[in-house]
Amino acid sequence: MSLKKTKSELAKIKKAGIIVAKTLKLLKAKIRPGITTKKLDNEAENFIRKSGAIPAFKGYRGYPATICASVNEEVVHGIPGGRILRDGDIISVDVGAELDGFFGDAAITYPVGRISKQAGKLIEVTREALYKAINAARKGNHLSDVSHAVQSHAEKAGFSIVRDFVGHGIGASLHEEPQIPNFGEPGYGLKLEAGMVLAIEPMVNAGTAKVVVLDDNWTAVTRDRKLSAHFEHTICVTNAEAEIFTRVK
């Protein structure tokens, strides 16, 4: 089975990605001390549906919401609810949308008000790790080159890489092959070809790499309860630099 997408499929994934990017831009303007994560979820769902798309996460394997809203020590899959964001928090917002049978997926970690220097560094390093990984996602490179780019950058800055969750292929399904770990030695695994679409998503912790899933069976938190950040883009491998389908403008 080829992992490469047709031009028609790429166009549809890109359209879904644009809606995801616009949703994240909308939420960035809403994130402030005093707002609840449920309010952010409502805003996202309304926007995605008004855009003619479907929230990709809602109902997926039983997930109850449109976005994943992971605050502070929450790594991924935080369920929106009555939690009120406070000054100094950080929040990782993960958004997926389905349009005409194809998917886009992206995540950004945002500051809430004024945050600590360590929190700011964690966010910046995780964002940089994503873009270094995207730069490694080139025709002729191996999949582990992408993984290694994340790990080497984050660990050089003194942070740890979550190993329990991975990036993934994306297209007519939200999660497709290949799985994309955020760690590993370069030069191994799948050889990248133009037309492959990947959702690359570094998850970086301030302390231990180990995580625990809470009793809701979704929310993953750092075992030591130190901060975590999460960034993600849906990208397409090309003959030159990868194209980012979920770039927030």
C-alpha cells in the first residue's frame, strides 16, 4: 500500500488543515485568565461546523469533546470542562477537523497571561523541535531523521521527550501509518517520498519523560506533575521543503 497521496487528496487534506489553523488562531485570541476550557471547546466546535467541517476528535474512540485542552502538567488528551485558566498557566490545544472525508490535525501550546521563564523556554523549545522535525521531513530522508530532530533539540535544552505517544500519518483517516516517534537514531525506517502526509507532534516535558493516564482514561499527565508542552502540524513531504497544511497565519 502506497502512503503517497494523489493531488486531489492533498488538496482536500490542505483544506481541512486550513480550517484547523483558523480554529487555532481563533482560540489564541480567546485564551486568557478566567476563561474555562469548556468555553474554548464550544468556540472551536461552532467555528469548525460553521466552516462546513466536522470536529474530528468528537466521538473518536469515545472522546467527548472537539478539542484536547491540556493544562500545565497535562501532556495530551485533556478533556475540556469547568477548569478556569489562571495567570501563569500554559495550555496545549489540539484540534482536528474533517472536511469532505479528509483530515487536518494540529496543536499549539499557549501561555495564559504572564508565565514563568521555564514555561516560556519549554514552549519555545518544543515549537523549535517541531520545525526542526519538519525541516528533516524531506524526500530521501528516513522517518527516524524526523524523530531524531525532535529528540536531539529538546534534550540538548535539558528537557525530556514523551515516548508513550507518537505522531502519525493522516489523510482519509485521522490516524494512519506511519507512526512517528519523537525519539530515535537517524537513518532508519521508512524512506520519505513526495506526497506523503505526516502529523508531526513533539511532546516535551520539563521533568521526567514518564506519563500517567488519569481515571477518565484520556488525560495523560507527567508522572512528576511538572510542565509539558505539545506542538503539531500536518505537513506534506515535497521535492523540496515540506509544505505545512496547518500553518497558523
